[in-house]
Amino acid sequence: MSQGSLRNNWWTYLWLRSEAFLVVIIFSNILISAITGYLTPRFITSFYDSLNKDAEFQHQLILFVILISCEYINRFCFSLSTNRYVQKLLVEIRRKSFALWLKAPFKRKSGKHEEYPLGEVLARLMNDTDAVREVVSSGSFAIFIDIIFILSCLISFLQLNSTTGLALFAAEVIACLLLIKGSKAMARIFMDVRRITGMMARVVTDITSGLKELFFSPNDRYASKRGQKIFEEFLDKQLHANIWDAGYYSAAESLYPILVALVMIIVPYSQIVEVAILAALIDLIQKSITPIKDVASKISVLSRAKTGIDRLHQFNDSFEQDHFERLDFATLEAQSMVFDLQVFQYEQGFKLENIKFELKKGEILGILGESGCGKSTLLKLLSGQYHTFSGTITIDDKVIHADNEKALRHFSSYVSLIAQDSHVFTESLKFNITLGAEVGFEEFWSLAEKSIPYLVRWGMNPQDKVMPKMLSMGQKQLISGLRALYLKKPVILMDEISSGLDSELEAALRDLITFFQSRSMTIIVTHRLETILNSHKLVLLEKGQIIATGTHQVMRSFPKYQEFLNHLH
Amino acid sequence: MTSRLHRRFGPWVIHHAFEFKWFYLGAFLCLYVLQVFQSEIPGRIRNLTELLGTGSIEGSSVWIFVGLAAGILLFRTSSRLLFFYPARVQQKLLRMELLELLEKVPSTRYQHRSQGQIFQILFDDINNLRAFIGFGLLQIGNLLIAAWVLIPKLNETDAYLWPAFTPLFLSVVFTTIASLINQKYFKKVMDKKGEVQQYIIESYEAKQTIKNFHREESFIKGFVKISTEELALFFKSSIGFAVTGPYVKLGLGLSLIWAAMLVRAQGGSASDLVFFAGYLYLFHEPVMFMSWVAVVVAQGFAAWRRVQELYGVLVVPSLDEKELAESHLDLGSDGLKLSLLFWQKKINLFFQANRWTVLIGETGIGKSYLLSKLATGLILKGHKVSMVQQEPYLFNDTIMENIFLGKEVTEKNMALAKELLRMFQLDNLAPTIDEVLKLEVGENGKRLSGGQIKRVALIRSLLSEAKTIVWDDPFSSVDIILERRIIHKMRNSPEWKNHTFIISSHRLTTVRLSDEVIYIDKESGVKAQGSSEMILKEENVSRFFKEQLVDVSLA
């Protein structure tokens, strides 16, 4: 990972100012654990010592109960706080990544592919955060508090008996290191097993998909033979891996007798004379087994989480900071526009040339052409999606040069594109129209109901949830049209009004266009003349060029236009 | 080979145990020795503590601990291996038995199960069964033997300590409760997670719209809301373990305190308490595995039930089979007679032996249905029939494996295979014909085009040694010139003289190149039948082709 190229340190991703309180709790938990750890060997020693002293025992017993209860409460506070912190942190990390990604323009790598296709965005926002969640579900944070606890125990014990204390310390460190090393070696072996498991899954998928085929094709046990081959290969690899993992886990589970044995051979040379000290030593061994056993696996969980964070970090850093000034939709206003394109060319060769038209508020412009004439490209240019053309767009008296990406982006906020595949969200109808802005919706809705009677007959309430799959193409267009109207877009682009609609919906879309006309400049792009019969101006497009333009009256003299007319009747 | 699949869960486990009796005998022996060694430790520590300060600790009594540790390591590893091996072998045997059965029985028996379901049983469920016998049984065995060794040993000398184990054993109860809580939330978390993903997918699709309207903030708000809900559920699901996890330590401490009081009441010494602490720890490990083992057992049981369900379906003849067994289907020397219900009416079909017969009819009339019934029926009656379906399946294997399908490759059929590859113009897939044979076709033939896949399947069927060959629309993606060449060659070659070809087609060319034509129809069943020259003169047939066919003018 190239840490150098990242803008922020990775720990800045782990710090949540708003949850500083939790961090304080977490660190005090660790501190308390260090203290209880330090006290434990002493308490155990006194506890054992007092066993035969009536007066002291009661006192020691209470102290001991208090100590272990404190430790318990401390532990679960720690777990809850770390889990809570991770939860808050993940919300924040996801929010940050989602926001940066959503606000950034679509980046196209080498002009074709998205830099972050959907799968990649999901992988970052979901899988990478999952790696962090796993730390919670596996309780891996506990390893920190465990290690602090054991270390303080050991330090405290060293003062009771340094010989055995040091021996135990050394043995435990070695055990830890061996287990970590072992788990790394095991990771390689398991990788092998995972690979062959994946291969086996593919073969089994293949065979089960082709079973029917085999029934109809006389064959000589093709499936069984192939299955047998891969199952045997898998068995072989798996048994090999089992030798290692049996050894590894057995060693981990046998740590207790092994450590006891190691310590015991030192006892005769350690000047331990009190049973209580030996008891504390054994207690210490017992307490340290689980953390030592877990260290390797917890480290791998934590390192996966760190990789997840790093990947998210890189994801976020790959987006440019969004300095784009957002316009308040209510203030958008424009009376006229001139579109003047000199040339736009795709890498593959198709080009649009010399396309110029102007439009005033209240007018409808129809762009007519057969498929392949460049209609959809023109729509993309008009909605400001490409900035690689030469020409200008003039809105009111502001001239925007097309190569000025920022200005073009600014222009794009004046435009709303209603395409056949305009997105409708699985949210309330109101949300679909307002996209979360609430201002003046009630008035807008009653006006809309008046202008488009279909809305009343349709029976959809603004609060009802929209199920995009249940909607017809026309209904989707209606919703996205209302959205453009509510958000007061001065320029509305409409791509092909759906054909084959029932008459009610067709009327509704006509009403919608009349509604547009009262508020905006409307451009309708189509290959069917009937949809633009009431437009004020027409542009006839062929092979990327305007071949005729004017009112219906003017256009009648063009043979191409007559062809479209003939289709109509 | 022994059948495992027909047994119930218990008998299957017992059968398995007997099948690998020597392994399990060894494994239990290892576990026994392991526990005996482990049980030595607390007592020996007690003895040692009693000698502390007397200066009479001998070196040898200390080195025994090293011996015990080495023995424990050895026997623990061996017991694991002895459990793992039979489980892995059993896994393979189960998979093989199920696969062989699947291959043997008519596919109609499991047609209501998706490929995914069969995959899951063959792959995941049998793996869960493996986990049950390899891991579950190991831990159960370990617990039983630990109980068998440790309980009498403690009873012998220090039975009064038993009550002190209660706090430790309680932790099993708590962990089980925690995993139940976790389970309860797990599904909820998963559902919510699906919603979060859906939100991202929608935002992705609508990103342009959102941007254009400058409504990013409300989408971020929506995302945060749903994402917070999901993570809050996730947090709740972790509470159970956060509370019970640390309890284990508390339980161990409380057990020790309880024991201290018992020791005092008994007039014992600190050494006795050290002894107890050692025992406590020996119980701690197998007990901690308990809640995990419960999950493995439950999963294993459920997996066996699913395996059994599939097995039950596989060994019983399906409805289709019964129907076909009762239907009239005769393969005589003169030809093949079939009568069955077709659009609620009886239809009688006759295909002449050693001829090429083409079945024609409107799209969607059920030609594929008739052909597949015919092929299934013949196969069930034990005839060697090869059928190429409209969309044949190629295995993710080489062309050679795909055309021979496990059959022995002889010089003769190899020569035929090469000739066919050339004839079907597949020889240009690679520089040499041998390289073509070695070509990997990819998942479901994705490295080949649809037409190439079809031609490989046709070659497969010609190499299958079946005398009756059924092809459902074989030439749809082959151009007319190649089609004509293939049929001409085949009809003039002695190789295919004694084969009966039954083909469905949409093309006039195919009809012209065949001997017989059967025109089927919804109302009248067989609307016309006869030799191809004769039938093409019939008015309704020529009208059919005018309406249906695109390449009339070319033919």
C-alpha cells in the first residue's frame, strides 16, 4: 500500500470527535485492567495465605470477590464501548465514502469504463466495512485488554518471584511468537485448500448444471469420473492441511500442560517456599492461555480490518474534493437559451456538426430523426454530460464555452433530462418528486393535480411508496417530469415519449408537456412526429447534422419531413 | 459399493463408525490416554506444593511434567487426526455416491430442483456432515471421556468439591443464551444489510439524476439513516457475547472462591485449593466447546435431512416416467411408434427406421416437448438414444472431453471425431486439429459462440454410438451452405446409414434435405406427413413455410 500518496493518516479515520467520551471510557477500561492485573497475583497470594487464618479469610474473600467483579464489569464495559465506537465509526466512514462518491462526477477510465463500477462501490462500502465489523463479532478488541492485563499480572508476579516469573514471561512470549509464525505458515496451507475448494465448487457447479445433458447423451460415467478426480485431489490437499492444523491447534490447546511443565522444572531452583506463590503462578498460567492462543487469529482479524480501512481510505482519496457550489433550486431562472455546437466527435468516428438552435421560455422545440441520427448524443451534450465538444451554450446572456468543465457543470443544473430509463426510487411518491426537499410541496401537488387530472384518477397519494417494478414506462416519465417541474428546472429535455400507452396515460403526458410549457423551455427528442405536433419549432436531424429547421409550415416543403408525415397517416 | 444414503441419521453415524472402526478405536484410545495424562497434573501439583519448602523436591518428580506435556501434545494431535481422516473420506464417499446416483437416474426425477439446490446438497450439506463427524463427534467424544476419567478420579479423593464447579458450568448456559440472542438478530441484520445494498444500487443507477437536481444531501441523509439502523441492529446482536464473554473468567474466579470455602470447611490446606484450580481448568476446555458443538450437531442433522429428501426423490420413479411407461412407444425394425397426449388430444407419430425425419410446426407448438418425451421414453426403456437439445450444455472442459464424455478413446473413434470436427467446420478454432481437441471451452462453453456450442454438441451425439439420434433445431445457428454440406456428407457416408435421425426445424432447406416430414398442429395433431418432395407440394405446408420462414427465397 502506498501510504505516501494518501492525503490523511489512516488513524484519522479511526478518530471520531463526537464519540470522544467512549474513547475515554475505553482507555480507562484498559487502565483499570492494568491495575486489576497488577493486583491479581497479590490478591491470589493473600487469599491462599489466609485460607487457614480465620480472621483474615473473610476479609480476603470479600476483597477477592470485589476484584473479580470489578474485572468483569470492566471487561464488559470495554466490549460494549468498543463495539459502540465501531458502530458509530462505521456509520461515519460509510457516510463519508458514500457522500464523496455520490458527489463526484462519474469518472471514465480510458473513456469507456467507470473507474468504480457498481460492484466496486458495493465492495468498498459493504465488504470493506464488514472487515471492520468482524473485529466486533469476533471480539477481537478484547485482545488489547487481555494483553495489558496479563502483562501487569506478570510484572506484579516478577516482584513475588523473579525466577519463575521471568521463565514464564519468556515461555509465553516464545509461545506467542511461535503461534503467530505457525498461523502464517498455516495461512499458506489454507490458501491451497481454499483454492482447491474453489476449483471443486466450480466442477460441482459444472457437473450439476450438465446432468440433464448427460441423461440425453450416452456417456461413460462422465460426471462421476470428473467428480472423483476433483474429490480425490481435494481429499489429498485437505488431509495434508489437516496434519498441520491438527498439530497447530493441539499445540495451542496443550499450552496449559506445556507451560505448567516448563515452570515446574524451574520450581526446585526458584526459592519458592510458599504454596500461595505457586498458586498465583498457576493461576497466572491459566489466565494467560486464552489470550496467547487467540493472539494469532485476532491479529489476522485486526489486520484484515486495517486493510479494509486502507482500501476505503484510498477510495475516498481518489475523489477530488468537491468544491462545486450548489445552487439553490428555487432561485434558478432563465428566459432563453442558444445552443451552438460546432463539432463533437466520438473516438469511434461518429460526429455531430453545426447544430444550432435557440429557445425561449414557454416554447417547445421538437428534434426529429431516425435512430442513429445522433439524437441520444445530442441529449447528452444538452444535459452537460460531455464537455469535449467545441461550441457554446448561452443561457440568458451568459455565454458558456463547452470546454469549460466547471461552467458546463453549472449549466447542467439548469437542465433536467427525462429519459425512458429515468430513475424512480423505491421511496414515497413525494420523495421521488421532491428528492427530499419539502418546500412548497403541498401547493405544487394541488397545482399538478389540477393540470394533470390523471394524477387524481391514478389514486397515488404522495405518501405512498412507489414500487418501480410495478410502474409502466409512461408512469415513470410522469414522475420524473413532475420532479423536474417541482425542482423548477428552466430547461427540460424529454427523450421519446413512450409509445403504446393507454389513452389516459397518453393524455396525462400531454398535460405534463403543457405544464412544462408554462414554466420552462422544453426540448423533446423523438423519432415519431406525432409526439411533437404542437411544438413551436422543429429540427430535423440526419447523420449528425441538421437537415431542416423551422415551424411545421416551413418544414412541409422538405421531402424527409414528408416521409415522417406519411408515417403519421 | 455400500449404500450410505438410504440410512437414517443415527444408523448412518453408526455405520460410519463401524466402517472406520480401527480409526475410532485408536482415536478413543488416544483421547483416553490424553485425559489420563491431563488428570495427572492437578494431583502432581498438589504433591509438589506439599513438598515446597521442605527442600525434598526431586528433579525426577519435576521432569515428569515434561513427559506429560509431550504425551498430551502427541495424543491430542493423534486423536484429532484419527477423527479428521474418516470424516474426510466419508465426505468423499457420500459425494461420490450421490453423484453416481444423480448420474444414473432419469433427470425427470429431480427436475423440480434447481441446479443451485443440488449443488448446495452435494457441496455444503455434505460438508456440514463432515464437520459433524470430524469435529462434533471429536468434541463430544472428548467431553465424554473427560467425564469418564476425571469424574471418578475426583470422586475418589475430593468428592466434596463438586458444588464448586457450578459457576463454571453456568457459563455454558450463558453462552448458549448469548448465541441464541445472536441468532435472533442475525437474520434481521442480514435483511437490513440487503436494504443498504439496495440503497447503494439505486443511488448508483440514479447518480446522474441526483447530481442534476443537487439533491445529494437528502440521499446522504437517507443512506445514513438506513446504514445506522443496520449497524444498530448489528450492535445489539453483539451485546449477548459482550456480556457473557467475560463471564467465563468471573465463573472461574467464583468457582475458586466456592472451593476455598469448601476446603476450609473440610479442614484442607492451600494445596487442596491448588489441586482444585487444576481440575477446574481441565473441565473448562471441553465445556467451552459445548455450545459450539450444539450448533455443529444441529447443522449436521439438518444437512442429513436435506440429503435424505433428495435421495428419496432420486430412488422413486417420477410421474413422467410412469406416464411414459404406460404410453405406447415401440422401437421396431421398421421404425418408431409413439402415441401420447398432445394439447389434450392423442397424437400418433411414426418415424421410419434409418431415415431422416423432420418435424415442423409453428413456434411454440411443442416440438421440443415431443422430442424430449420421445428421447426420455426411449432412454427409460433402455434404448441407446442421443438427444441434442435446443440449447445444449457444454462442460467446462476440453473439446475432446466434451465430445467423448468419458468414453474410451480408440484410434477409430478418434479418426471419426477429427473428421466430424472438420465437417462441422470447427477445425479452424485452433491452428491444428489436435489443438482444437485440447481447447478448453470455458464455463458453459463461454469461449465459443452459440453456433459453435451447438455443433460441438452435434458431434458429441454422433460419437455417442446411439443408433437413434434426436436433434432439436440443430441448424438454427449454422448457415445454409454449411448445413447443406453437412447433411449431404452425412447422407452419403456409410457411417450413418444405419442411424435414425429425428430432427425439428424451421428451415425449408432442412426439409428438402430429409426423407420424411411430419407437420404438426395444435388442432389436428399430425396435419401432414410424407416424403419431403411430396409434402412440399401440399398447400398448407407451402403456406406454412411462406409464413414462417425467412429464407424461402434462398432455398
